[in-house]
Amino acid sequence: MLRVATLCSGIGAPEVAFKDCEFVFAAEIDPFASAVLAHHYPNVPNLGDITKIDGRQWRGKVDLLIGGPPCQAFSMAGERKSLDDERGQLTFEYVRLLDQIQPSVAVYENVKGLLSDKQNAWGKFLALVASGGGELQPPGRRWGNAGLVVGSKRAIAWRVLNAQHFGLAQRRSRVYAVIVDPRNLGRLVARHPDLTIEDWHKSREKLFLSPKSRSGILRRANRRGKKLDPLLEEALKKALNIRLHSPEPSGPE
């Protein structure tokens, strides 16, 4: 069974999404959110303040680490103090615990404004996660909505996803990053020697949209005259083998 730990856990969304996994610990300081966690997951310890956690105690005990530090420091709706805000510094606490715990896979989530932060917090985060230090610069004025960085320590891929495209009644764009540590993947595979290709196919059916759902999204958007996110529309059409709209090639002159 996959062993999962969460940082800045909130009321436990990962616990719902990964309900068949073993949750090793949560870490949340908000009283209300902590009460919700205690009610629904009484057997999962809440370690509280992430700045006070010694991740070395959990090394080898966590396969997947999930965290979404507070977004106020980077949110377009706030003052955007970035790394000058102590809440912005919690992103680096996430990296510290990532280094100490050394999970095989990790997930990081935050607001889209992090990609256009004036202090380049995203570039610093990418460099720390992938190679342990330094700072990466965006290819343009800001970081793109999707990308991949492969470093000496880890690979990290990110993409901006909007909740309204996944059956939720809200427009909520967030950047999600998946971090893979190739040094520890062997440990994860060794713990699950019974997994087969058939297991992957069964999981894929649960994780990916069915052809009916894909065509339904396109059909409803067209009927309502609503323009989908270009990346989403392209992915849906490619999955359905629908030819993308493009100028017809001209014949030989």
C-alpha cells in the first residue's frame, strides 16, 4: 500500500483523493482544519507546524509527499509580498522536508501567480528541487503554464489546471507539480513487486476520462459557445483522434 504524508494539509483533500492509501502523517496548524482532520482521520498524527518537523525521522517511511503551502504571498488577490512574506518562505520548508524525507514521488500545489512572481520564487523552487540550489530563469517574461526540469537530484514537471475542467463548479486555476526522485523509485517498486500491467490498465480506467466524457466536454462547450482552454481542447481532441483545426495545405504551384 502506498504510504502518503501531507504538509499544510488543510481539511484533508489528499486523504479523500487517495482513500485507498496509508496516511503516515498530516501537518496543519489551523484549529478548524486540524479539528476536521482529527474527526475524519483520528489515527493519523498531525505534526502541526512544518517548520518544526524533523523530516529525517520519516525517511524511508513515506512514498508520496503532498503539500500546498499558503498561497497569500503569491496570490494575485493579495499584496504579493512573495518571499518577503513568511508564508512565502514555507515553500522552502517544503523543499527542506522533501530533502530530509526523500520520498519517491512528491506533489506540490500553489496559485498560478507563483509563475509570474517578481522575485522569481518559482525559478528558485525549481532549482532547489531539481539540483539542490541556484536559481533558474524563465524562458520569457514569466514561467509558462506547463514545463519540465530535470536536474541532478530530481525531475519536476508542472502544469496549471483549472477546477472547472474537472467537474467542479468553480474557476480555480492552480499550478500542480509532480516531483520524481529516480534514486528512490527502485525502493517504491521493490515494495510493490506484485503490481502488473493489468493493474496499470485498471488504474488508468479510473484516472482518465472515458471517450464519452471527452466528447461530452467538447460537445457542451461547442453548444454553449464557450471557448475551452487551448491545452485542454488539444488534449481532448488528440485523445479522440479528432483532427485539429488548421489551414488546409496548399497544392503544388
